[in-house]
Amino acid sequence: MKQLLRRADSSLFSGRLMRRWQQRYQDRCVQIICYHSVARTQSILTEGTALSHGIDDFERQIDYFADRYRPISLRKLIEAISAGRTVERAVVFTFDDGFADNLRRAMPILYRRRIPMTIFPTAGVIGNTDLMWTHKLAWLTRSGHGDRLEHLMHKAVYPQREPDEAWPDYARRVYRDDLQSLLESALRDAGQSGSALAGSLRPYLEAEEMAAVEPEFVEFGNHTLTHPVLSALTPDRQEYEIRGAHRVITEITGVKPLAFAFPFGLKRHYNDESQRLVRVTGHSAALDMRRRINAGKLDPFQLSRRPAPHGPRETLDSLIAEAPANAYLPVSGRA
């Protein structure tokens, strides 16, 4: 019995030490959290994915992070890093793809708390003139047209989809420059089009509301024109995507985008050329989605984000406390 008690005491002591170490380490970390849609209900474009958060859930998460970290803007983080200053226990909130609810639902919640946000819209769909290719894929597969799409991809000599492979995973794996036009063809065969669906669903930001925001609280970054898998494109096509979106954001807001967020953001989704082009097109930072730890001396072109979680408070605790397996891997230029 005494031996059991000694082991229990030792285990509790070790647990306390580990928690204290984690706390001290987290004090030196900058959390960059990525959201997509914040809406009352999911749409056909987001249902069944982790891309949408309910309004109440989002508000609880913001309060959770704000209680434990110091919310700052991405711009202030980049400026501090560039000046060689250490930023401790900070949190930055970012939003990808440019959903309309970012300004209509999420922004008021953040504004009441005086918390800044950075939105990375897909520049080619601002104004709802078309759908992102990922949303065309979602509409087709959720509206019963998956077989039609699979047939077209087979004719175009795409690799076969694995059994039980989810459509989004498959599309990212086999992505080619012609996939976007192939999806549009599938929509036409189904009696639809990307522009018609975008016009009726209106899921994205309008240029006028982007131009009207308070830049102190809302800034916009570059997320490419069409959200491609950059590593699957030629250097010229990558430059077209990055430089073109930079121009669109600048024209709408009057402010050049300071930062670039790699679409999908895992190591295989971009390469050395992608990273070089981000620098030469006038950006001051780049963000991936590799869930690496932002701590110590930071490189503004290797900032890493974590997707906002779903679930109970324990999920948030785990997000902050646990370093992922690839936290300390260097950025590789190979996908």
C-alpha cells in the first residue's frame, strides 16, 4: 500500500510539473487561429465539414482565448517580429475564403470586445460572381451529381478515387489546373453554373462592405484568386494566382495585403516557388495551416495556424496544451 501511495504521489507531482512546464512554454507562444464560416446554420457549401461554427460556439471560443491570451492584430504581430521584439501569450484571429458572415456575424462579436481580425478572401469570388471550385464540388456531390463528376474526371484521365475516400480529400490529392473548368462543365450538365449558384446563395463578401470596414479592426490578406493547390501549378500560374489576388484586394480596400495564407496550407499544398513568389509580390508574411508552434524567434514567412476546433472546452484545452507531431519540422519546399 505504501508503495502504491508513493507511486501516486510521484505521478501527481510529475503531472503538476508537466502542467507548469506547459504553462510556462505556452506563455511564450503566439496562437494564430483560423476560422472559415460563422453562421446560424450550415449551408450546402459547408454542411458535413469543419468549416462552419455556430454563433454561440464562436462567441464562447473567442471569450476562452481572450481570457487566456492577449488578442492582437496580425499586422502588429508581423511588425513586432520584423522589429525583433518578442510577442508573448498573444492570440490572432484569422478567417479564410471570405464568407459574407465574417463581417456580418463574426465581426460584431469581435468588435464589441475590441478584438481585431484578418480575413483572407478568395479574391476571384468577391462579389458573388462565381463559386469557389471547392464549393462547386460540394454542391455537385451533395446534390446527387457525384457520379456525373466522376465520369467526367475519368474521361479526363484523372486518377481513380479510392474506396471511401472523401471527395474533398480526393480532389486535393489529384488537383490539376483543369479541374476548375471540369467542375463548371459538370455544373452545366446538371443544369446549373457557378455564377448562377453564387448569385442565388451569395455566400461571399461584397466589395462595398470590404471597403467600408474600420482598418483598425479588420484587415484583409491574400488567399489567391481561385484557391488552387499551388504546388500542382506551374510557376507562371502560381504567380498569376498570387499577384492577381494582391491586385484585387488592393483595388477594393486601398491597402496592399500585408500577409499571404497558403490555400489548404499543409506542406504538400505549396512549394519553394510558392514561398518565393509570396516574397517577391510584396507580402511581409506567410501563414500555413501546419499547426506548428509559434514560439521564440519567429520568421514572419513561416507563421503557422491552427484550425478552430469543434467540441467541448476540453478540445480547446487540448488545442493550446498539446504540440502536434510536426511542430518542430522545418518547412520543406517539396509537397
